[in-house]
Amino acid sequence: MTPDHVGAPVLMPAVFAIAGTVRIAGGVILALVTAWWIVLSVRLPIARLSRLSFGVLVGSLAVVQFNLLGAQILFGWAAIGWLSLLLRDRMPPSLPLFAWPLAGYAALTLVSSAFSLAPRASFWDSRQLVLFLMVPVVMRLARGSRAMRAVDVVLALGAAGALIGVIEFAMLGHNNANNRPMGMLSHYMTYAGVLMLVTCTAAARLLFYGERRVWPGVAVPALLAALAMSLTVNAYVGAAVAITTLLALRHVRLLLVVPVLVVIAVLLAPVPVRERVLSMSPQQDSNRDRLQMLEMGREIVRDHPVFGVGPNMIGRVYGQYLQPNPVHTYNPHLHNVPAQIAAERGVPALVMWLAFVVTALISLIRQLRRGPARSIAGAGVAALVAMLAAGLFEYNFGDSEFLMLFLGLITLPFAARLPDADSPSAVPIAATPAVAGQTR
């Protein structure tokens, strides 16, 4: 046996011991910082706590574009600050209209978990519902002019994330369907979905905000280039439909430029991007796989119409519903948001989710047309439309990074309608139980 082989068994336990020690130390530090933050949340004056919690919340929306764990930690601290403010305000929180069907969807998810094929596993998977707290947290902490500041930070960090993807594509060989740019996230689909949301936000800012157009004017082409280099078709579709919707809402005549822009984009695109776009055929394996999943989803809903098979149970029953000549014999989810929700959580949950979508879309379009904060409302409209369009080909609503940023973007317009958190008029107006979609 060589010296290298002798040393390896000795070194590996030491490496694992060091890694375990670092992890434990990190957990202890996190617990101590969280405890310190809880004490501060109780003792700080309301105005200062509101400002600090807002900063932590914005940090969460920025960091989620790079690292989920860091974003969730920051969001947890923001939620602690929000809860302290809620208890000290002694008044019901202001909520957008869409919060109620979203809450109904969460409740039906828990009911589905109770009737799941494996209730314990489904309840554990349902912990993602905690992220729905993004809605009331944003409403309390990002009111008034703070909403635009939050959008600015999201765009700035989104541009940095886009640059990472461009470097991966151009210099590191991430330029084919089997090796795509991921930024600093864990999966290329997640990266493309987050990039899609940021691109749509920048486009809304450019179209509906009359001031400071230079920054979004530079950011939009850069973000579109990074999105193209993601080589992810569902993100292409989502961004295209969302930006086309924004153009139509800005002025119908702007739709005339869409075909020209598409032709220019295809001609200027790198070869891998052009090949990816031109490969969208029902006979391609990935597309045939999605068509098979739709049929499987229909059959699962037929057998489990009310409660579905339960959250995180699609993988367990996937083999029972395989179609002839299947592309894959296993998948943890169906690559379609409505089909996934109906099969996993039942038709009532799908109906409630659709009510959430329709309510949010109507309220956002109304605010986009009438104001205030039209550019932020445009970002909300674009995020919702992009999620729906891309969600026909990918279960993006179940992606935690995507979901956090998505819920933040569709809530910010309603938060922008409320008085500034630091203004003297904030408390008296907020003291009236409100549904933000109905405020003047």
C-alpha cells in the first residue's frame, strides 16, 4: 500500500470532523444572532425596528437570487420584526385581495396533506407554505416609497446575477442544453426562472417609469442576453409573453415592433441559443415528456379528484401512470403548474389557486392603468404573466427561490399604495383594517 493510500483513511475522518465542527459552530452563531434579533425586536422603537426589518427583507429578496439558505435566514429575521410590529401596532394587517384565496390554497394544501398517501411526508413538504408570509411581511415593511427602493435593489443584484450567467456561458463552457448556466443557484431552471422575473421587472420599469430610464435601459438588454444564454425555453416563453403584455398595456401600437424584435433577436443570438429556440418540436424528447406528463396528470386527477395524491407524492405514483414509450420512468413533479396542483392537491386546491391568480391579475392591471406606482404594478403584472406562461412547461410555483421573489414582486405594488412607513400619517390610516387592493 502506498503512503497516499495510508494517509487517506487518516485524513478523511479529520476532514469530516472539521466540517461537522464548522457546521455546529455556524448553527450556534445563527441561534445567538436570532436570539439577539428577537430581543432587539421587542426593545427597539417602532420606527427604527421598521427600518431595520425593511433592510433585512430587501436583503432577502436580493440574496435569493444567489443563495436560498441565506435568503431564508434573512426572511426569517424580517418575519420576526414584522411579527413584533404587528403585535405592537395592535391592529389587523393590511393585505391585498389576493391574500385570501392564497390563504385558502394553503389551507387546502394542509387538508390534502392529511389525506395524503404519506401524510407525514406531505406535511413536511408543506413547510414551504411559510414563504406565503412574504405577502403580509412586504405589506407592512415595504410601504410607500420603500417599495421602489426594494425594486431598485432587486434589479441591481439581478444584473450582477445575470453577469455571472454570461461569464459561465461565454467562458466556462456552460453553453449547451446539458450544461447550462446556473449563476450561484442550485439548478439552471431556478436560475432561469429568477432571471426571467428580474428581466420582466426591468422591462416594466423602463416602460412605465418616466424618470431615471438610463439604468433600466442598460439593464434590460443585458438581462435579455443573460436570459437567452440560460438556454431554458420555458423562461423564454414566460419573458416573451410578459413583455408583450406590458407593451400592449403601454400602447397597443407597440405590438407592431414585437415581430421585428423577435427576428433581430434570432439573427443576433449565439448559435446554441438559436438551435435551442428552433428545437421546440413536439417530437423532441423533453417536449414529448411534458405531453406525457399532462396525460398522466389527467389520469391522476381522475383517480384522486378531491384531495389529490398529496404534496410531494407525485414521484411515488409516477410509475403507475407511465404512458407508452415513456421518455422518463420517474419524475418528482409534473412540469406544469395547474396539472401539478390538481394531481397533487386536488381540484378544489386548483380552483382556489386560479382564484388567487385571477384576483391578483385584475387588481394589478387596475393599478397599472390608474396608478399609483404604475411601474411597480407593471412589474407585478409581468411577474404573474411570466409565471403563468412559463408554468405551463415547468413547476415554477413550487421552487422556493422563484416563489419568494415572485410573491415579493406581486405584493410590492399594493405596499406602494400605503403611506410611507415613516410618515406621520402611516399609523392612523393603517389602523383601519384594509384590503390594499381597495385603498384609494
